[in-house]
Amino acid sequence: MSNVLSLIGREKPLFVDDIGSHEKKLTEIIASSTFLVLGGAGTIGQAVTKEIFKRAPLKLHVVDISENNMVELVRDIRSSFGYIQGDFQTFALDIGSIEYDAFIKSDGKYDYVLNLSALKHVRSEKDPFTLMRMIDVNILNTDKTILQSIENKTKKYFCVSTDKAANPVNMMGASKNIMEMFLMRRSEEISISTARFANVAFSDGSLLHSFNQRIQKRQPIVAPNDIKRYFVTPQESGELCLMSCIFGENRDIFFPKLSESLHLITFAEIAIRYLEGLGYKPHLCNSEDEARALSESLPEKGSWPCYFTKSDTTGEKDFEEFFTKKETLDMERFNNLGIIKNNAFYNSDLIIEFEQTIRQLKENRIWTKEEILQQFFKMIPDFAHKETGKYLDSKM
């Protein structure tokens, strides 16, 4: 963790004090409980799974659609922590499938269900088909798994949200904002908590993760130089989710408190630190073509071609926020964790209309991005969507 911390400009982990002061209770609860982790092979899912595993639960089942990532999770856990007496199993299943439903029907008895599955990329809103899958994964599958948890008398349901759900400007953030409305509806039948947090440094598919790929493939490093973001490490993301799941009250949304140690930093700044850590001097290029051409010769000379530009793609938020002015906060309970306190406020008619419209569009097997966007505006009237006509897939 220390290397990642230095790259994002920090000296110590965020939640050391809170984890330390609650460790005894955390371990007691986990060691006497059963867990289901959904989307457990992604970066955050793996981090959460490891936090649970190392505290020896009675049962820990992990579900994820990625068979390869699941294999790596098991290898990582065995190599780091070894074995537990509890029932630890992984299942390569699609949460939206009949096979998953059969899996839940075969047992389904868990004290805690943690849902980390999500379509998290802003680029996923570029076409209407991936966008519909985002609705499926981020909203409808969440609601389905909550209903299954209610039926199986699960004690607590945790679902990860995002900082981009606060005053969203992109469809991904809006989908999580709508998901939170669905959570509020179900919170009258089961205890639910969630978490909003920043970018997870070097998470699968992230820009920072791509730095590793670019170095291995001897390709230029490309990053925006005008967008600042908060970053947490993978382990911190796991700790935050676990604290919310175990200690969050019904409808609580946990988030990392801003402090001197959690500050905004640009992707370009991290890229420079990353390259310097590998012993390379960043060489700033004026175009993609120049950067590609220099990638063949510069590394031998101790430099690496970089192309840093201003962001002009759809859905990029100018700044990050974990909560809005309308939300009530509890900043006293933990040192480095803030909590948004919610009442069960939701519009049942709007939610039902959204469900029915999406279902009808899917049954018709034809829909446009505009039709989906229209439904998002109905759910979030002040949705500040920015459409520039440019998407990340059109960039290096």
C-alpha cells in the first residue's frame, strides 16, 4: 500500500484510527457471521473479500461474472492469508442469470450481503446498448438481490455507490443516484447501508491501472492535466465498505472525510510520479502521433513519452463531492469517516414508472439513448448531463 500512497501524494492510510479502535468488535461480528459478496472479483470486491476473509467468517461466498479475476482472487487470498475453517467458495455467475437465481435458491442464507458489482465507467454511456446494461447492473440487479435478501431474512444489505451520484453530470453517476432511490424504497423492509467514495487508485480498467499496461506494452502515457480527483487505495476502499456494512445504520451512506491527507490531485501529476518511481523522466509531447513515434526510442534514453491534454469528453465532472447541501451529515461518530443520514424519502410512483418503462423498452428490443436519458431526467429533474459528442473511446 505504501507505494500506491506515495503516488497519490499521501503518507499514511486514511482509516487506520477508525479500523484500529473498532477492530475487536469488527472481528467478533465477522467471525460469528456469514457473508455473500457480489461482484467480488473486481478491485473493490477483492479488497472487501480480503478484509472479511482475514477475520475468519463462518461462511464467505463470492460471486462474479469474471472467471479469470476470480481465480486470481483465490490465488491472492491463499498466498496472503492461507485458509480458514469457515466455508469459503467462489462462483463464476452472472447476477442477472437464472443460474444465479438457482444458486440463491439452493442456500441463500447469509447474515450480510455486499453488492460491489457495477458498470463504473463514464465511457459506458456512449451507446444505448451498454447504457441499458448499466441500468441492469447498477439498478435492476441491485433491486433483485435486495428482494432475494429480504426473502432469505438477511440481516444487512450493503451496496456500493459513488461520489458521482452526488449532483450527477454523467449517466453512470445518475444510475447510482437512481439506485440510491431504489435502496430507500427497500430500506423499509431490510436494513441497508452504502458508501460513496473517490477513485480507487490502480483499480481494474482505471486510467492509473492503464499506466502499468502502457509500460509493459511500451506505449505512451496519456492523461488529462486539468481534472483533479480524490484517490483511495484498494485496501481503503475495502475497509470503507466493510465499516459501512457492519456499523452503518439503516439508510446510512459512508464517505471518507476530507482532510490534509485526502486531497485533490491531477492524473498528470500521478503519471509523472509513477514514471519517476520507475526511473524514467517524463517527456511531454504535443500530439498522439509524436508520443507514439517516440515510444520506440525514448525509453532506452531514460525518458518516457507523455501526452497530457485538457478533458473534453462527455460526462467528466469538473470537481468531486461526496454529499450535497441538502443532505444531513454525522461527522462525529468516526475520525475519518463521515456519514450521510437519510430518511426513507422516495417517490414510489416514479420508481414504478421507471421500472415499467425500462421493462417495456427491453421487451420491444429497440430503444434509443434519448429515450433512456428522458427517463433519467424524470427521476432526477436537475440532472446536469453534459453531452460534448466526444467519448473516451475516441482517445488514446
